[in-house]
Amino acid sequence: SINQSINQSIMDEMNPVRIILMRAFGSLSAVLSLPVIYIILRSTGGSSAVSSSSTYHRIVFGMSLANILVSISIASANSTMPVHDETYTTQNLACDAHAMSMYFGMLTLFSYNSALCIYYACAMAFNLRPIKIRRYIEPLLHIVPILIGLCFAIPP
């Protein structure tokens, strides 16, 4: 059937070198995002750190969390591949959940990158004061990336 041929072509492309590279670089990226989160939390004072830090730090914190989600999804990419059969099994559900987390993380990460650009535009080009950015613009800089990730990752 068509599903079997698609699954077979995907499995043919997943050679051992590609799998090892995906796992290595996905894991490395997730691990290297942890020090960024740690530095943000430590530099701003502990558990309530994210709330007392700058807008820039909160955006980078969100980007780091999204990067960890994407990196873990990339590192575990072939572990949720469905088996070649016609029934919809729990492995297919795991594959769907994996795809949703990967799409959510990627879209949220890219959207947070755009949010960081918007923040810099407001701070540098438009010379908005930090208090105005924090009060009026920053909520959108967090809500919009998360909503974009959710809207496109959740299937209709």
C-alpha cells in the first residue's frame, strides 16, 4: 500500500550515520541550552528570576525552552517511527505526539526569534523606554509565539 511504501522510503533514508548525527547534535543542543537557562536564572536572583529579569532575558529564556523541546524531538526522531502495518497503534500515536512537540517547539522557537527582533526594533529603532516595552509589548512577545506554536502544531 501507499503507507507502507512511504514508511519504507523513510526508513531507507534513516541510515545509521544519520540517526547517530541526529541523536548527537539534538542531545548536544538540548544540553547546551541548559547553561543559558541556568545563567538567566542565576543572574537575576533565583526562583523568581524570570519575573525580575529584563525583557531580553525572558525572551531568551523562552527561546531556550523551545530549543530544548525541539532538540529532544530531533534526538529521538526515529524512536517513534510507526511499524509497517495498516492498524493505528500506540506507536502511531507516539509518532503523532512526537511530530506535534517538534512542530510546536520549532514554530515557537522561530517565533521567539522574531519576538527578539521586534524587541530590539522597539528598544533601538523606536527608542521606547523599557517600562513601556515591558508593560505594552512584552506580553505579546510571549503570547504570540506560544499561540503560533499551538495553532500550527495541534491537528484540526
